[in-house]
Amino acid sequence: MAMERRLVLLLIFLCCYLCPRFADAYDPVDPLGNITIIWDFLNIDTTSTIMVSIHNYQLYRHIEQPGWRLGWTWAGHEIIGDVTGAETTEQGNCSGVHFVDPAKPPHCCDRRPVMVDLQPGTPPDKQVANCCRGGVLSSLTQSNSTATAAFQINATQVPATRSMVDKLRHVQALLTWQITCSYSQFRDGPSPSCCVSLSSFYNNTIVGEDDDEQSSKIQALRDDGGDPPVVPVLRCTEHMCPIRVHWHVKQNYREYWRVKASISNYDVVSNYSDWNLVVRHPNLGNITQLFSFNYQPLIQYGAAINDTAMFWGMLNYNEMLLQDGNVQSEMILKKDPSEFTFSGGWAFPRRVYFDGHQCAMPSPDHYPSLPNAAARDVHRWLLTASCLLLLSSMSHVL
């Protein structure tokens, strides 16, 4: 109880992508996904060495630039003497703190320190394992090896927990604290960060024409040379979403059908590094061929339910979705005769997520219908079947 009274850490995990989403959250696509923060006390004394690790156990949500930020509130008067593998954003007021070496003041005297990761290329003596990637954490599916971050701090005046031996004696024990943070779609923001558009067969994809005035404003922003804007700077479109995912039912074969998926970035000043796309559709368990994207099914409820797929870019090819750019792929899926149909919008996704954010789907009454050519094919097939049935009946009569 002494530790609980003296030092209650209120951990706040902050980043451009995951702030502030914690408890009371459930994701049916990734029901066990979370970010776990672990504090390992390597020694407990007047000065304690603490290894802090951040584990991203989310299957498809990752953290990109400007990266994670980890903050807490000391319950006592603890200070951070030294840090390896990260740094605090502010030193705080150390004027009343006594330190042995005047040439080496404490790293941080703030009661509410905020820690950020170091950048790649940091000298080895400032590093620990899994540090120094600029706060970027991969999703568990895309890269297990880069889904963890860590840093080490030396903190003074951290009391030790006493473990009971008997009624008269206590011994010190090393500690491990664990905090689990969960994503909440309900706190994701009032406006969608991505939108979905749909088309079928050889219909033209809707693409807005560039406006001269808009283009000149965009060029001025690019040439400004200052810090990038905090909010997206979007090319003017009807939907005004930073990301548009377009699902195009391209071709219909006898035993297969072909889909083209395109992701367009309408933010003219920001890139999306290590992007990913998650799609739910009942036929995604029958992908037979895929071009230009990596792919892995997300099976969370047993092999009987295989309707969710995760796609992401190929290394050194299209793993980055550039500002005002796009990436695209085509996939061939095998038909399941028991359920395949082009009617009722069956050929379009049930849900779409980009970089962990659920995209806004079109209204079902706006889903595109089959083109006339497909309707003629259906009519021709029905006519042929009727003729065969008639000939069969005549042969029985004869």
C-alpha cells in the first residue's frame, strides 16, 4: 500500500493517431487488440532503474509520425536523473533540486513529464533495444519486430513496495506495472477520415477535375517551407475526405470475378507511411490472385468465418501513400456458387478501414447497379436455359 499511496502513475498514451482512446472499447475485427505499457523496475533503491516498454498488440492499427507520446504524473517529488532511448519534451524547474554533479543536471524535474522517442540515427550510447524509430510502431500483422518501443529511466525518490514475510518483517521486491489501452471507435472524431466509393464493371470512376485557383493555393503551401499544417490540407472534392477507397467490380468470369481496389490520398501535404487497408466481404476467403499489395486474412472467430482481409504495401514499392497520390491493386476471387450474386449490393464490401479508422460507406440505395451489358448476359443466359428446357420437354414427348 505504501507504493500506491506515494506513487500512483496516471499514464496517458498520446499520439497523432491514438489519442485519447482507452477503456470501454470493442473492435469485432480485432477483439483482442490493445497497446500494453509495461514498467519493469530493474532495481529499487534511492535511485531506481526502470525499463518502460510499449507493445502494440493491434492487428491492423499502427502509429505513424509524429509518433507516440507517453506522459504520467508523479505522486511524490520524483525526478528523472537520466534517460536512455527517449527524452522528455521539457526539463521542468530544477532550481530547487540538489544534484551531485553541477555539470550534469537532472534530465527532467517536471511532475508531469511527457516522453517521446528518439529519431533514427541516434548514437548507440543513447539507445536501448527497440528505441529510436521516431515513435513509429507497426501493426502486429505488418511487422511484429517493429511493433514495440522501449526506453530506460533512472528516477530518484521512488519508494519500494514491501512484501510481507511475517507480522514483524518486510522485504523489498522488484515490481512490474502493466497498463492496457484500447481503441474506441466512438471517440475517433466527428468527421470521417476516409470514405468509400463503389462502381461496377466498366463504369467510369468519379474523379474531380483540378481547379486552377485550388492548384495555385496547393503549390503555395508546398513552397512555404514552414512546418506542415496540423490538420489535413485537402484537394477540393465532393466528399472532402482525406482518403478515398474505391472498390470497382471489374470483370465477371464463369468461375471467378475480378475487383480493383484504389486508395487515393487527397491530403496535399501529408504522406501515409506503412498504410494498411482492412476490408470485410464474405468472398475474401477465396482470393486466388493478388497484385501489388501484401495480404493476410484476419481470422478471429475460427476458420469457419473468413470474411476479413488486411492489405498493405510492398517494401520499397508502394508502402508509402504519397501526398496527393494513390496506390491500387487488383484481385481475382473464386466464386462460391452457394452464395455468389451480383444483386442487392452483395459484390461490395460490408466494412472498410484505412489505417485503423472505419471509413464512411455510401448509402445502400446509392450502390451502383449492373451495367446494361451484364443485364443482357443474364437475359441471354435465361433465354438459353428456357430453350434447353423446351427442347428437353419436346424430346420426352417424341
